[in-house]
Amino acid sequence: MDIGIDYQDILDAHSRIKAHIIRTPLIMWEDIEENFGKKIFLKLESFQPTGSFKIRGSANKLLKLTGEEKNKGVITTSSGNHGRALAYMAKKLEIKNTICVSTKTPSHKIEAIKKLGGNVVINGENFDQAEANASDLMNSMGLTYVSSYDDPDIIAGQGTIGLEIIEDFAEVDTILVPVGGGGLAAGIALAAKGVNKNIKVIGVSMDRAPVMYHSLQAGHPIQMPEEMTIADALKGGLGIDNRYTFKICQALLDDFLIIPDEDIEKTMAALLINHRIVAEGGGAVALAAALKYPQAIGTNSVVILTGSSVDIEILYRIYKKYRPG
């Protein structure tokens, strides 16, 4: 499969970005072993400096820019976490950056981007419209576009999570990965199967407009109206001209699970109450799937806990709803 990215690109990315990221820990989710006789480990990407895994891809992309590209600046479209990561890395590297978001982007994520010096442009009622606006600005201003998912350098950066998992837990047989545009799932699948083709990689999305799931069912990228969901980080389409993530996910994902918002909220509450771990909806979706469908996972599974960027009022509402007693 000629996709413009391979296992060596992920190894190179890890060497390139390691000074800018945290090698996040693996911790055991002990609750499931007692109930199902299986082991689940959480890869805590929520511990990254910007609160999500997105810093890996952003760091890899920006560190590979030419001097001229750095001088002109970069632009992207984001549902929040990618924009925050890009703004963080751009500030470190002194690169001008513009982050295009839709009117549906949570305000706390927009404020987090602004605090890092990102130039936020709010335009469009959904991710696809914001992306079209970013394309126009890119062309008019001569900026470099940094996709949040469909870019070889972004995919390679996210794939470094897979390398760390296998180095730290050689017995892993299943990895569950949240899926929005598919950059994370594509990178982890390339990394995991580059070491051991028998490792299962399972994609997970919310059940409200899971674009990648339905695209894989259709056999080609499709567009869907966005729906409100607790997993807002996973909202958005696959782009008008998806070149990488769909093909990689189609070739390498072994299964795909979709999860209702209620189960995602319950998992967010369990992480907070039982383990004092803060997870946003998109970050908790893969663990929610492992708990709902234990028959689908292996004996030694790793779940990617992708991010912690959740509004405190939403988190408090969920806590009150599901706290014991």
C-alpha cells in the first residue's frame, strides 16, 4: 500500500519530537480484570503539556518546516485540541499561526488557544466550513496549511504513541483508539502493525455522526451533518480530498465500535470518581467501548485516553449525575 508514510517515518518522528513531549505513562484499569479476567492499560495522553495527544503531530510537522515556511506562518482548522497544540508549538518555535474554528467550537477550547498566542478565526457552522475558510486564507496569505489529521507528518507524530505502547508493554494484543478524522488511528495502526501485524487496532467513535465509521461502511469518504455530542473533539468530516487517513484506516483497522453519549459520560465519571483522572468525552470514548464490549477486546489491551480538555461545568454536571449515592 503506497500511502506516503511508513514505519520508519514514525521512528524518525519520535526522535525528532521527544524533547517537546512527555512520554506518557501506562496505568492499569484494575476494575475490568476483576469483572472480565482481562487487563486494560490506559495510555494517558491527557498528561501532555496541552492536555492531548495532538502535540505529537504538531511538533513533528512544525519541526520539519523550511525556514521560508516558518517565516510566512501556518494555518489550520481545529475543533480545539489540535489548535491548542499547534499554537503551543508555534509559540515555542516563534512561528506565526492562525487557527480557524467553527461557531460550534467550545468556548473553553478557544480561550485555551488564545492564551497561547494563537490567532483564532471563528467562521462557519461546522468543521468543513471552517476548513474551507482556512483554505481561502491560506491561499490569500501564502501560509502553510497544517491538517489536524490528513497529513503524513501529523500521522507519523501521532503514531509515536504506538511505539511507546509496544516498548512499555510488549504483551499488548489490542489497542483501542478514538477516531475523528483518523490521524491518530492511522498512525497507531502503522506503528503497531509495523512491529507485530497480529496486534488488533480497534477504532472507536461516538454514535452521533461518526463520519469515519460510516465512510468505512460505504467504502469511500462521505460527508455527514455534525451532531451535538459529549465527544466534541471527534466531530468533523474527513475533508473534501482525503488522501491518507481513510485509506490507512480502511486497510489496517481490525474493527470499529460506536458508543452512545451516555456510556461516554459514565466512563468520564468513573475516571474522575475512582481514579481522579479528568477526561473529555472524545478522550474517554475508547475506554467506554472497552467497558461496554469486553468481548471485543483482547487479554492485554491498551486504551488511548486522548485528552482532558473538558469544560469544568460539564464535568461537574456529569459528576453530580453519576456519583455514588
